[in-house]
Amino acid sequence: MSAAGRTVRPVSIASFAQSRSVRRDNERNEAEGLHPVIAEVFGNIGITKDDVDFICSGSTDYLIGGPFSFVMALDAIGVWPPRSESHVEMDGAWAMYEAWVLLQEGEIDAALVYSFGRSSLGDLNEILTLQLDPYYEAPLWPDIVSLSALQARALIDSGKATEADFAAIASRSRRDALGNPNAQVAKDVPVEVLLEDDYVVAPLRRHTLPPITDGAAAIVLAAGDKATQWSERPVWITGFDHRMETHSLGARDLTSSPSVTKAAEVAGVADGKIDIAELHTPFAHQEVIVKEALGLDDSVVINPSGGPLAANPLMSAGLIRIGEAASRIRAGQADRAVAHATSGPCLQQNLVCVLEGA
Amino acid sequence: MADETSEQGPVTTLATPIRLDFEFTPGIAQSKFLRGLERGEFLGQRCGTCGKVYVPSRGTCPTDGVLTTEDVLLGNSGTVTTFCVVNVPFAGQSIEIPYICAQILLDGANLSFMGLIQEIPTDQIRMGMRVEAVWVDESELIPSLASVRYFRPNGEPDADYETYKEYL
């Protein structure tokens, strides 16, 4: 309890729900897509919107191409009488961090966190260019696949990994996704077959890229009496931190992630044995970097849900990592887990959340 | 170089043009509304909890957070709840100024929407005025509010303030 990010007030993940991840939801708008997810996250524990003191969401208007889409999405909840509400232009994992901080302050006992990602409505490769430095990088329109390929190339050249390692990660992820009914890409393809794929941007082959996904997710956080009332087996957040690296890609060593390492240190990842890790590493090679930065050994089961290579709803995929890790603890499949979320190009911003069963 | 830079002064502007194209997913409820416009009618939805009728409906009640599933066909007339007269030219303006922009509450609806008022001198528009939609020719109807050319006075006496005061 000495480090800044260690939990002072115990907060539990009381409920988690997610939509099915699909390539494109042509039918429903944001509120219609979120509504069943919100209904499920409340329904799981028999509560209503009146039982939460705070609502925080993570999304970005750039995906939808319309202003204030996060305000429109509130129609899925019905924020009347007026609610205490906030939004981050980040993955929902960061929205959860904001809610967790408020819970730490002790002013509230329960919060709803949700996020929605409609990655299918525009050219995702172009949209993600706009998260770069607007003066020197963005005007060149370097797309996210090419930037990730620079990172993968640097990783290969450093001797830390090979293309076969990337293929092994992709093969394992999509095979594990066969057990995840919400996954978008689930199949059992051996490494040697994957290595016959063409390059999209060398050294990245098709299988090392995340799918483009529409999806949504929600979590209810609870502290105090509500944490134990709402769960027979509460899943506690025992460490939580997020860190970012410089905006300038050229100033970073793309083969390592000091921000993950720092966040892991503050969150206390090494304070006990980690059974499973849900890592938000959309490109296969990024798992190598984050695994090393977290200090995980080979005994840790990584992305049993299939991870972001099986479904990557932008803005929700990080929150889903936390939810998937919590679900496995609640199901008794793990005692202690770490969940990771990322944002920005080449793992620029990273969040680490440590979860433990009661 | 340093001298040359200082003579030219600092760079204060950098143009980096951005254009992104998006597809639009109106959703289940709004698709019904848009298909209604294609038939020359206003189709709303009623909340099963509070009973309010939204036009257009976005599929959920923003007050109660429940799905709206009951379709409600509304009439062609409504009431001006508030208005402004636009006198300022701006880029992309397609209507000759001055013109009237009004919030119109369709009869039976609990949500007003914005419409253009024509066929009346701008100094005669007033709150409570009863208006009706003028649609494009049947052959030109499309799933868009562009199918409504404008609203015009329908000749009925002004609505009582009490009937629309909740919608200002």
C-alpha cells in the first residue's frame, strides 16, 4: 500500500457485459447498440441506473464522424434526473480509471463505466493518423499499420522476436478465440500456414493485424457494502495505474515499453503470482513487448479470450481486457490477473490493472 | 541561417488539410423515420414507460433509457414553439435571406425539430403559429428531411401557450 497506485479503498468489478464483436453493425446506431450491453451489466447483479452514483464513458467522435456522439450514447441509459457523468476521449479502460479515482476519494460507492467503438464507419487507417503530432507527423499520413510495421521491424532487428513468433501469437490467439462466443475472428490455423500469408506492410503479414471491429462493453464498479452485496465472489482491483510516453515516435525505443513497466511497478504486478494476463496488444508483435515490460514469465496464460487479435473494437478493447480477466477470476479459473490497455500509436499510452479474487 | 530566420519572423500558421469520409448508420428507429419521409409522412415512436412520442426517435427514450418500439404516425401539422429570423449570410447558405428558422412541435409529438418557415413575411412569424409541412413532389421523395420543402401557416388559430410551454 506504499506506492501511489496501490488501492487504498477496495473497489470491485461487480459486473461486466460486452456486445458480440462484429466486422460491421449496419443495423443499430450507438445508443441502440449500447442499450442491451447496459441492460445486461445492470441485470447481471439486479440493479438499475439509480443504484450507481457516477457514469463515465470512453469513446471518440473521430470513429463515427459526428460531434458529441458520446452525449447521444447516453440515450442508452436515460440520464434523467440529471446524473453525475463524465467522458474520456480514450479507451473505456481510462474511463474506468477515472471512476476508480472517484471511488478512492470515497464520495461515491458505485459507478457505471462503458465504451463503444464503431471502427467500421470510416477508414480506420486514416482516422488513426489524426492521433499523431499534428505538425510534423500527421501531415505525412503515416497509417497505423505502417507505424506498427516500423515497430515490428525494430523488434526483429533487436533480436527479441521473429516473424514466426508473431505468427505463433496470432495462431494461439485465434485458436483460443474458438472458446469465446463474442470473438470476431476464431479459427485454428497452424503457424507454418500463417507464414505463407502475404505481407501487408513488411514485416507484418495479414495474421499479425487486428480485425476491424464494432463492439461495446460496460463494467459496474462497487465499493463498500455494495461490493459484497452485488457479488458472491467479488473481484478486487488491487493495483491500477496508467502512464504515457512521448508523442514523438522518433524519440522512443519502440522495442520496449517503459510506460508499461512503470505502470506495472506502481500497480504491484510483481507482488504475487499472475495466473492470466489479458493484454491489449492489437498487433501480434506488441504482445512480446508488453509481456516483457510487465515482467511476465511463460507460466502466465496470455489472452485466453483470444485478445485483440480476435476482436478489436477500438475504444472498447481495453475495457474488455479488464472484463475478461475479471470474468475468469469470478469463474474460479484464476486467482490473480493483470489486464492491460493501450492507446495511441505503437503502444504510446498504457494502463495496467491488477485484479484478485476474494 | 539564424539571421535569415529571425528576419523572416516566426512561422505562425501551418495548413494541414484533413478530409475523412464516413458512412452513416442511422439505426433501427431512425431508419423507420427516414423511410417515413420517403413516403411523405412523419413517423415517430412512443416510450412505453413515460408515454412520450419522439420524432425522430433514436431508438431509446433519453429519459428512461428503454427501447422505444411502438411506432406512431403523426399528422402533417404542428405548432411553432420558438423561432429566429436569419439575416446573416454565411458560407454554404442555400436559402435567400432573410428567412425564418423555427422549432416545430408536430401534433401528438413530445419533441420539436427544426424547420424552415415560408409563405409568410418574416415580421409575421410568432410563437404558437400553426403550420403544416409542404413536401416535395411524390417523385422526388427521398429518405431525408430534404423531402420536406418547408412549413407554412395552415390557417388555424394560434395554439394556446399552455399546449407547448413544455417544449421551448
